[in-house]
Amino acid sequence: MDNLRDKYIDLIANAGSESALEDLRVQAIGKKGEISLQMRELGRMTPEERQVAGPRLNALKDEIASALAAKKEALADNALDERLRSEWLDVTLPVRPRRQGTIHPVSQVTEEVTAIFADMGFAVAEGPQIESDWYNFDALNIPGHHPARAEMDTFYTHRAEGDDRPPHVLRTHTSPVQIRAMQDQGAPIRIIAPGRVYRADYDMTHTPMFHQIEGLAIDKDISMANLKWVLEEFVKAFFEVDDVELRFRASHFPFTEPSAEVDIRCSWEGGTLKVGEGDDWLEILGSGMVHPNVLRAGNVDPDNWQGFAFGMGIDRIAMLKYGIPDLRAFFDSDLRWLRHYGFAALDVPTLRGGLSR
Ligand code: PHE
């Protein structure tokens, strides 16, 4: 019995894995294990012999079982120690400078605009960037033959040979979100929809992908006057000026009637832009009263509801506010540019905290 004990205690101490331990358990105290077989012998012993051997065998079995359990725990501890050693991380170390990121001006401005409109009761809505041509055009009162389709320099997706359905498009504006939001939420509704849009165009002020923010407010008696107030409030808050003059220029969009493009009074002194003063005007958005056909496409009854919509270029107003001359640099991922024009990650824009500290 002492030999058995020494043998197994030794083997257990040297076992290198849980599966080796399990093999040892079977060998020693499993149903046909060495110690179990010895216990079966008890039946053939004299009562006196049994009285001595029985408790000793039971004690041996217990000792082996607890040695196995202890070793199993030790192996698990070692594995954990090993893992902790290899995954060790000193969280008190300062951030490695090469890992320091910044918030992109487009993200920053999107947050700023969202904060301002949230204060006026607008919720954020979203739609897909790959859009059906119905949402991007037809639902917005732009039928198949309409010149606006050609003017938009649309990117079309590819359909398989023999598939006659109209191809999907990369949305050319955020206006399809107007339709989706009305279908989802009905009227009254007050939303803004920031996001990426696509047009085949590339120069100093145009990139094939850029960002817009759509606004939509539908209720019983919303008029152009409300549009004007909302936009003035927005521009004052966004450019952080007390007074600002907006100019509503009659324009045309298929999805609004009447339509207006909105310019902001500004000056260019020594190449820097000042908003709210001067003799120049700068176009910042398109807008108007939502066309009855558009309301109908959104399942909203134009006899009961009316309202305004606008669409604004986010990159454009980011360039204006932060004096960034070339739009293309927005999307070059040049770290030096990002460090120069980027924002600190924890400067969350709020109206009360200052939009762009
Ligand atoms: N969708 C228009 C554009 O991209 C902007 C717009 C939106 C105009 C809403 C009027 C109303 O140019």
C-alpha cells in the first residue's frame, strides 16, 4: 500500500496537464483502478485483516483524490498566472503619443449640428447609403425622365444580366431619409438626418463622397417663417455669433414648393471668413416647403399636414467654421492634417458647454 501511495503521489506531482491527471485518476481510483481493485480484495480477507486494511485503503483513496484535486487547481492557477503574465498591461502608463487620435472635423461638426437641433426638438433619423432609386428620386417627386437625375452625377450599382429592375444607387442626398422617416413615424415629425452622400465629382470643393444633414419638420401649420427662424437660430449657435443675416433666394427643387437657397452674410478679410458681417454672401443650404407628392410618398396626408425641409453640406460648413481651405484633404487620412484640424476626444459639443471650446 505504501508503494502504491508513493507511486501515485509522485505521478500526480509530475503531471503536466489536466488530461494526464484524469488518466491517473482512472488508473488509481477509477472503477478498474489499482486501488479500487485492492478494495475488492477486502471481501476475501478475514474480518481482522479487513479491519486493518479497510480504513487504510479508504484513507489512501481519499489521499489520492485530494492530491488529484489539489494538483488540478495548481495547474489552473499556473495557466491563469501564465495568461496574466502574457496579457499584462500597465494602465498607469501615459498614452503612447503615436496612438493619440483626434476627432475628425466632420464628426465634430455633425455632433455640433445635432446638439443644436436636438435643443430645438429634432430627433436623429437614418437611412441606408445604398438606396433604391424610388427613395432617392421617385418618392422625392423626381420622375424617371427628370433632368435632376442626370444633374446629380449618380453612381449606379450593377444588376445581373437579364435583371430588369432599376439598379440601386449610392444616395445622392440625404433627402430619401425624409420619406423613410415619414413612413416610419408619420406626422407630426421633426427630424434631422446626417450622413454620407455620393456624387461623381472631384475638385477643390467637391469629393465623390461627402456629408449632408437633412432637416424635416411636419405639423399642422408649419410655414416658411418657422423655417427662417429655425435656420437663423441654427446659424447663430453654430457660428457662435449673436447676429447673422440670412438671405432666402428663390430656387427650385422638385421636392419642395416653394424652394429657397439660403445664403449667409459674410466677409473675407485677408483670406479669413467672418460670418455675420461684410458684403459677401455664401450659400449654405437648400430648403423649402415639402411638396405634397413627397408627403404622399411618405404616407402623410397633404390635406392635413405641411412643413419644411432643408439639406445642408456638413463638410462645407465645417470648412467655413474652421477655416479649412481644401475639401479633398478631409478624406486623405493624412495624420498631420488630422492632428492640426482634429478635436480632442473629450470635448463633447453642447450648447451650454460651448460647441467648439
Ligand atoms: N437634397 C437637396 C440637395 O442635395 C437639398 C435640399 C434638401 C433642398 C431639402 C430642399 C429641401 O441639393
